[in-house]
Amino acid sequence: MTFTENAKDSLRSFLIGCGVVSIYVFCSVPSIGEIPSLEYFVISFLAYAIVINVAFLFLYQYGTTRFQVAWRGGMLGIFFGLGSLISCSPQPFCQFGWYLVTLSFFHWSEYFSTAVTNPRHTSLDSYLLNHSAAYQIAAVASWLEYLIEWYLLPGLKHYSFISITGLIMVVLGEALRKGAMFTAGTNFNHYVQHVKEEGHVLVTGGVYSYFRHPSYVGWFYWSIGTQLILCNPFCLAAYTIASWKFFKDRIDHEEITLLNFFGEQYLDYQKKVGTGLPFIKGYRIEI
């Protein structure tokens, strides 16, 4: 495990962003358990965001990769800090805090884990912030559903046992995905590889001995868990269907390349270990 400059920059900036919490800790408003005013949220967020970005300009030259890494990490850290503070609020506002914490940590840790385990394939895209237009639309849709239902049907957001179940799913899904990344090391990539690189081996140990695609299993249940946290019934159904379809197509596509890379070795692995996702068997060669 190597801590490259990119990994250090990402970690450092994320922690600096989390320092937004200090605004509330060292100021008497709001007290724990109370919801700060919208004006206070906006002013503190903008002020802190400006301060840390000015600091990054002094540390790194604007436009460089290190600056781009740092400001993304810093902003995700700010959202993580704000989410932590909102999590201290009473129901149902704490749910959105949990959601912000899990969402910001997921995107930051995707970059950091890649920078640590597979630095050669690390890029700004490793944050997965621009994963796809569909992913961004789905995120906005979940926010809108939460706000609309909170305003029109507030009772729908008070099922704490559903939110807690979602939080558990998110934590376990996150742990499984990162476990897969660290187990695979340089063999893990955010993109399906069509050319076998030197040193690329088939990983079958650790979490891969339980699931052929543990990173997808973790992400699948993580995405469903986020909507359980928010008690979003419509997005829960939509996320489940869309995620299942995405990973089914992705696994079929990926397993074609893996069969080309590893042949009989992967065929034997397919026979012993399932994909880990419900009703998805993966690409099969008809004999």
C-alpha cells in the first residue's frame, strides 16, 4: 500500500473540508439537537468553501491536477462535515445528514482507495462525481423526492427503523466494495479493461471467494440503502431496478473480457463462485 502525493492531497483536503464542523463547535449556535437556520447554513458553507479554496490556491497552482484533486476532496469533506452536524438533529432531518455523510464519503473514498491501491490508474474520474448523466439525474431525483415528501407527507419520513436498516446496508455495502478494491489491488479498475495488461491476474481470494463481483455487490446494496435512509419509496424502486439492470449488463460485458483473459481458469471460478447479485448469473459460454 503506497501513499502517493495524490492520495495525501485527497486525504489532507478531505480532512480540511471536514473542519467545517469547527464553525459550529466554536460558535454557540446552534446547540446540539437544534436545527441551524438556513441562512446560517448557507453563509457558513460559502465562507468556509471560499477560505479553503483560497488556501488550496496558495498550496497548489490553479488548474493543476493537484489543485483539482484537492478542491474536490475539500468540498466532499465539507459535505461530510455538514452531514455529520445534520445527523445530530431530530427526526426526520437526521436522515438527510446520514445520507450526506454516506454519499460524500463514498465518492471521496473511491478516489482515495484507488490512489492507494492502484495509483497508475488514478484520475479525477476516480471520484466518480461524473460517473454518468443517469447517475447524476438519479441523485437529484432522490433529493427532490425527499424534499417533496417531507413537505407534503412528513409522516412518511419518520420510520426510523427503515432509515437505520438503510444505514446498515450502506455501511456494509461500502465495506464490501472497499474490501474488494484493496483485495484486488492493481487488478481493480473503474473501467472494464479490454486489453490484458502485464501483471494482471485473476483474484479469487478474500471477498472474491464469496462473490465474483464483490465491488458491484457492495455498490448495489449501497445504492438501495441510500434510498432506505431517506425513506424514498419511489426512488427505492427506481434505484433497485436501474442498478440491477446496470450491473447485469456490466457483469455480462466484463465477464466476456475475463473469459478472454483467463479462459479455463475463469470458467472454473464461475462454477465455484456466484456473482453475488440476485438473479444475475453472468456471461455463460454454451457448450
